Amino acid sequence: MIDLEPYIRRAENARGPSAVGRVHDVVGLLVEVAGLTEPTGGRLEIELHDKTLPIEVLGFKNGRLLCAPLGSTQGVEPGAPVRSRPHGASVPVGEALLGRVLDSFGAPLDDKPPPMCPHRAPLYNKPPPSFSRKPIEAPLETGVRVLDGLLPLGRGQRVGLFAGTGVGKSTLLAMLCRRASADVVVVSLVGERGREVGDFVRGALGPGLARSIVIAATSDTAPLVRVQGALAATAIAEHFRERGAHVLLVMDSVTRFAMALREASLAAGEPPVTKGYTPSVFAALPTLLERPGNDAGEGSITAIYTVLVEGDDMNDPIADAVRGILDGHIVLSRSLGERGVYPAVDVLRSVSRVAREVTTPEHYQLALEARGLLGAYREASDLIKIGAYVAGSDPRVDAAIGAVPRIETFIRQGLDETATRASAVNMLRSAVRGGK
């Protein structure tokens, strides 16, 4: 039987007659194109001597298109021809992506042949309609005790992981990618250092790469290439959700996604509003973050978005906007990390908004009791540290002084230490009630 797939792909990629525009100006990160009409978000490509440079339409002014390059503008000349791209804004999708490390366009970064994918998915998709989304009722077993025990997550939930530098964010992501009960793991590395991509794939994912797809857009790429990395990972996750798979989508980080959008929009002349961020950045965040979750089918996308907070400031404009969109947030504490408590999850500042729906009544009550003990200890911590607290003054604090060391032991977990949800609940019960 003749394999027609190569011929079909060649026909799909064949370019028919199309209008030709010309490069009018290149100023910084902005390319002005004359002689073409294309909607915002449309894709064009500049024909250079030995390659093509893709560009994306950001807007238009005085009859010319304002575009941002998806690559280096080195070698672009005045009057260079510009055409519409054959596939527009899309990414290849299919089972062949599993186990691969790719760039924002679906090209391999792992020195393997390009994946043979029969379909393409649009980068810009609408979120599932509100009333067609199935409720979050099934628990997601993460394999991380502090999450399964104190901040239980559900399939289809969207959670923010808020962390400063050096508090164990990458290690926690590695634990989630390795152990979470998901059929497919899609990892989007946006704006990471090039060295860290290889380190994450080899060290963090390890054997888990077989069920994973990594989309990497490093910090040296053009701003819209970094933006496309986040969009491509989301489109790939949606493809597997449509086929009934339970997908874990991890994006590191949504902050760098917002920074890349800021660079592109400022270059296009959009005025900033808050800390240099433009209105279009805050408009783009919900359109991206609302796309994961449950839809009307059997599949789901559980999303973990990391948010970088400068100086552990949770009131950063991006952190504040993301926290209002997602279904929960996990905050990593520098003070816990300094005491050697890893994962350094600050339970009192973290919340899972679906905890009641995905736990038993006993489990939920245990989590509330643990929070109460941690809260009582934190209120009296200054007195306890200087030795001014008198035993018997407050029964809640007395109970907390005995229980908090056990709860911190419960939270501590090494990268290679496995834990089931059932064992996490049993260990939490012993930590909170002293073995009762």
C-alpha cells in the first residue's frame, strides 16, 4: 500500500498565488508592511535570500500593517517581499509529539527528526463555554503530600504557583510532572535560560519524558516567539483533551509570557498603564488562562502556572491579575525554605478553591484543623521565639506547639520520595491529632 502522507503534507504546504506586500520600515521590534491587508493576529512571512522570517500582525496605521517579527530581523531589506503564511497561526499536533522537546513552531530541539503529525491546531482558541464545562469533582493525585493532604487539587483545576527566586519552584514542578495522575504532561518553558531547558528535561522529567511534550522558547528568542510557546503548549493540551485524555499543563512562567507581550505591545506604540504593562497584556491573560479546565467531553486539562513575584511581593500587577482568574494559588515561602522545609509551601497563604468538592468530609476537616494549628502558632510565634509564652495561657497555642513540628515533617518530601493520596491523609491525621 502506498503511503500518501508525505504527498498530502506537501500539497498542504504548497503555496498558491497570493498577494505580495513589501517591507516599508523596520524600527526596533516593529516591522511595517505596505501593500497587504491582514487581520490582527494574522501571520505573514518576509522572503529573505536564504530563508523566510515569520511575522505577526499587531495592528495597522496609515494603510500599513504593524507587525512583530518571530525571529531575528537581521538581513531584512527595504522592499523585501511579504506574503501570507500557508497555515497561519497554528501548530502541529498528534501522538508523535509525545516524548519530544520542541520549539514554539513545533520544530525539534532534541536532535531527532521532525515529528510526523497529521493535524494542526489553531494557536488562538476560544475557552469552552461556561455552561458546557463539567464541574470539578474528580481529585487529582499529585504525589506531593502537602498538596494531596492540605491543598487537594481536582482534575480540570487551574492553579497558580507563586514564588520568588531560589525557593524550590523548579523542584516542585519536577515532582508534579513525574508523579501527577495524568495521561499526558505538556510543559511550556517560556523565557527560560537555554541551559535550564536541558537540565529540566534530563533532571526534572527524567523517565517521565515518555508521556510528556516540552515546548521551549528561551529568553534569547523574539518576544512573540515566547508568546507563541505558551499558546502552542495550550493548543497541544486542548488537542489531547478533545481525545478524552487527562492532561497536566505546566507553564513556567506566565510572568515571562506577560513580559514578552509587554515588549511587543510597547514596540507597537501602545501606552503602558501599570509598571510598564500595557492594557493588551491584561486583556490577553484571561483569554489564555481560561482555555484549560474541563469541557463537555471526557477529557480535562489541569493547569499549573508559575508566577514570579519580585521580593515575594504578592501585589505585583501580574500576580494580582492571575490570582483573580485561577481556581487557587500555591505560595512558596522563603522563610520555610531557609528552615529546610521543602517543598516550601506556605499553607496559610495558599488555597485550593475546589478542596471541599474533591475530598471526603474527614479529609477536609483534617485540613481545616491543620490550618488552625498553623495559624495559632503563627500568631504566637514572636512570643514563642523569645521564650515569653507561658504554657497554659492558650489551649490552641499549646496544641499548636506540639503539632507544628509534626506538620512540618509531614510537609517535607524529597524529589525521589513517593507518596499516595491515601498515605498522605493517614500521615496528616497522625500529624494533626498526634496518632489518635
